[in-house]
Amino acid sequence: MADFGGSDLDAFRTEVRDWIEANFPKSLKGKGGMMMREERTEPTPDMTAWRKAMGEKGWGTPTWPKQYGGGGLTPAHARVIQQELGRAGAYNPIGGMGVMMFGPTLLEYGTEAQKQQHIPPIVKGELQWCQGFSEPGAGSDLASLQTRAEDKGDHYIVNGQKIWTSGAQYADWCFCLVRTDTTKKHEGISFVLFPMTTPGVEVRPIPLIAGNSPFCETFLTDVRVEKDQVVGPVNGGWTVAKRLLQHERSGLSGAGGGGGGRSLVKLAKEYV
């Protein structure tokens, strides 16, 4: 679909408006701010129905390739969707690190098998991801990380510790930086994926004074990582990680519509 205005976008806007009217549960109007809070609660039936509707439509990730479940649309059409969600007091229920950070990176660096495995569940909001980057001794100097991946032939065995792993207690999968070569710094890092249910993965939330905590310590003890879950070349993870962080920055600066059309002041008042 060409990225241009005029009658094409006008017709698409009408389609989007009608679809939202038919599918967005009225009980959720103006409640998009709930998606941004630290605490997690069981989704209501309306929340689940809305997530499934947007996921099946592909409009939660409107510019992602259609072959993986995305909308296959242009940025101009994506803006129309965002505008119409805001107009209706609706929100995009498909989000998180999988959408903001990992998914766009995998679309660039992943194998076809990795894309087929991981992108559709992200598009449908079926799985949550967390990020295993920082370590107690590798924060501002991330490339000094020491979490080690030992080559065991068809898989790696990973040992180490990650810190500030946001949402790890809720995540299904982790994208993680590990050291596969101890003789080099930046060139000895690989980018790997593993389920959080893998034996040897232990998550400990970090208590905050407010009670709730989005941050965790993650301990990795003899965690098996399959070699087909290495994204990009072995020892090429630093390049992949830098690209992911670019996606994170652009996602944070460009994220809109999450509040269902409400102002930041209204969101802050409700939260407090």
C-alpha cells in the first residue's frame, strides 16, 4: 500500500473508525493508562477480547510484515490507526518489550525460522519478553558483562547474573547478552534467546519502598540455550544490541496513544 494521503487515507480512516466502533469494548474506554502501571492483574474478558481482536487484525503492529501477522501498512496508515484509537478513547493492547525493542530487531537480524517462531506471538500479544543486559558489575560499561555461555556442541550452557531485569517475573522469554569469547570485549558478546521457564533461571524481584517492583535480579545457573536461538552471528551480539537500543529510544520517544487519548496530567492524577 503506497504511503500517500488523499482519498486512500480517507477511506482507510473510515474503515478504522468503523472497526474500532464494532470491536472496542466500551467498558475499556479511557483505561489505556492501566497498561502502563507496575502491578499486573488478571485481564478482564473485555481486555482479552480487545487484545485478540487487535492481534488478529495486525493493527497492534501495523507496519510489521503481513507474513508474520503484522498489518503490512505504511507509517501514514499507522498514524491513522493511532489517531482513531485516541479519538475513540481506545488504546493499543499490543505492546511491551517484544513490540518496542525485540521484535523490530529480530525482523532485521533474525533467521526466517526465528521470525516465524517469535514474531507472530508478539504481534498477537500472547507472550511477554524481558531484557537480560545489565549486570551488577556491568551497568554503564555494558560491554564488560561476564555472564558466560559455554559451547557444548549443539547448545550453550549459560551461567551468570543479570540485574534490573524489568518485568522478568511476568516474562515468558528473555533476550540476553552473554559472553561467548573471553579474549575480546565487544567482539566476544552474543545475543541469545531462552524461555524463562528453562531450568536454572531464577528471578527475584527487587523490593522498592512503594511495595511493587518492576525490577528483578535474574540468576542463570547452567541454563541451556539452543544454538538456533542465537540472533545474528556468534560474537556479533554487540551490534545487534546497539540496534535494539536504537529501537528502544525511538519507541519511547514516539510512543503515543497508550493513554487512550487522555492527557499526561489526567493520567498522573489517576495514578496518584
